[in-house]
Amino acid sequence: MRYSKQVLALSLLLTATFFLTACPQRETIGRINADPARYYHKEVAVAGTVTDSYGFLGMGIYEIDDGTGHLIVVTHRGVPSRGARVAAKGHIQTGFSFGGRNFGTVLEETDRRAEGR
């Protein structure tokens, strides 16, 4: 009986560890834009409303706004429509800084899901 409780406890611990380490941390777009080098090539998740989207042949870009800022998301699948509420996960890629502003910071999408309002 004692052995089975230990196996169950260990199984639960390993499962929880797997799920917690597999999920990227959700960040605000304002934080990412304030210090994009901190997130460069790291996987992050953001959520917000699509303000613009452009797609062609199943690829495209869309802009997402979470209330703290805007971020361009590059996708290799269809783009969500304007006004859609989405959560996107991917890797941050940076461009350049000029005059204290960052230009070219984008999220290269690896996964996306629709969010309820």
C-alpha cells in the first residue's frame, strides 16, 4: 500500500513538472517592446485583439494589441480576422532600435488559439 502511494505521488509530480515546463510564460506586449533583447529567441505567449491582418497563400502577418502595446505576428498558416481575440505562442525576433524606439520586433508564431471575450 505504501509503495503504491509513493508511485502515485511521483507520477503526479512528474506530470505536473512536464506541463509546467512545457508552457511558455505569458507576457505583456509592453514588456516585450520595452526590452526585446531579453526575449530574443525565447518562446513567449501573448494574448490580445487582432488590429490588422494580411495573408497570402496560407501565410501572413497580423498585428495584436493587448492594451499595453502592439506586436506584429508572423505566421505560416492562415491569419485571424480583424477584431478576433487570440492567444499566440512563438519566438521573439528583433530588428533594430533608433531614437529610443524599437522597430522590427516580431513574434514568429508556433501556435495560436482563439480566446473568448
